[in-house]
Amino acid sequence: IRVRGQVAGDITVVAGNIVIEDQAEIAGDLTAVGGDARIDHGVKIAGDATVVGGELHRDPQAVVLGDVTSVGGHGWAIPILLVPFIVLGLFVAFVIWLVQRSRHPAVPAAA
């Protein structure tokens, strides 16, 4: 997303980049998940600026009235995406193990 003017609400991007150019104004929050955000000179953001799994490039002359949060770089994207699949895979393996165990009951010991 490239902003050159005014935005009356929030800006949210998943797996993409945000570029807020000179003198642009955002009335809400700026959020980038899995991408970068660049805030140029003279930009005014009335809400928060949050970047997760990317990098925040902010000009010192840019004004953000809310909180500025940047969590990790690009390395965070892989664990964030893989953890749910790993948990799901472990759950499926556990269910398969339970089904196999119920099909083959334990043989009693010979006397």
C-alpha cells in the first residue's frame, strides 16, 4: 500500500508492505504483519504504528501519536506460520496412535 494523501481510518496489510510518503496523514492505526512499513518525512499518524514479522523504517520527523511497536524482523514470519501446522501434525499423529492402539488389543500372557 502506498499512501500519498489522507486516510480517514486504519491501514492493515498482511504479507505486504506499507509506504507512507511525504506529508501524508492517517487518522487511525497502521499495522503490517509479515511485511515492512516505511514512514517518510512529515507524515502524521493519529493512532498506533505496529509491525510484526517485518521492519519499521521511520523518519525522525514523522509523528506517531500512539504507540510504535516493531516485533522482530523477517525471521519471525517462519515460526509464526509453522507453529500451527506443527501442533496440528502432532495432534493428528496422536489420534492415529490412539486408533492403532485400539485395533490391536494387548495379548494376555500365557500361564
